Amino acid sequence: MEEGFGLLKCAFTNAHLKDEQIAFLTKQWYTTLLARIRINAFRVEVVGGSFEDLLSMAVASVEAEAAVGNAVYMLPSFYNHDCDPNTHIIWLEDAVAKLKALRDIEPGEELRICYIDASLDWDARQSLLSQGFGFRCDCPRCLSGD
């Protein structure tokens, strides 16, 4: 984070911008910007084939944490987290995202995804979500202590 902030500040300085033009550029601003991008970015995993192949390849890709990059998508960035999600995002060719239901979803039920590895224990999930996304999870699974 320090190195990235330094590089950005240096780039603005080398562009001969005046101090008042870059007064917004503080470590707090930079940290907040990175957090917003991280919270709303999705790993892009490119897979292809039949639906069954897509599903098995997506599972393998998630397990291996294989990704070709990150992207911010407007609608998916509104999905909230749940440690026992009812949906999962599957990435198709050309970084197209599809939402796959993991179980029956009741009418009016919020669509939720898992931001992290749901197989982690409660302490690890809470720590990752707090440090990486800035919130304490209070989904039904976490409230039960699982």
C-alpha cells in the first residue's frame, strides 16, 4: 500500500501539478479508494464448455484460486455477502458473468454471494471479512458460531 501510494504521489508530482490540485491525495483517501475497489471487484475466471463442464471448472478454479484478473461490475457489486450463499458467480468466456443458484430461492429472498472461501472456520472468516472488506459478518451461519 505504501509503495502504491508513493508511486501515485510521485506521478502527480512529476506531472507538475500544484499542491492545491493534489490536496485530496492523502494516505486516508488512497486507502479508502483501494478498499472501495477491493470490496466491489470480482476475480475473473475464464472457463468454457457445456453447463456441467462450466460448473466443474468453476469449482476447480475457485478451489485453486485461479484467476485471470479482477473487474468491477456494476450490478454484481451490489450483491451482499453470506457465508452460506444462495448464489455463486460463474465467469464465462470474454469475462461475462452468470449468477448460478446454489439452492431453491424463495420469491423476494435477497441474492447473496460469498466474498471469501466459505470452508474457512468462523474465526478465519470473521478476520478476512473484517480486514479485507471492513465488516463483521452477521449472517445466520456466523451468528450460530459455525
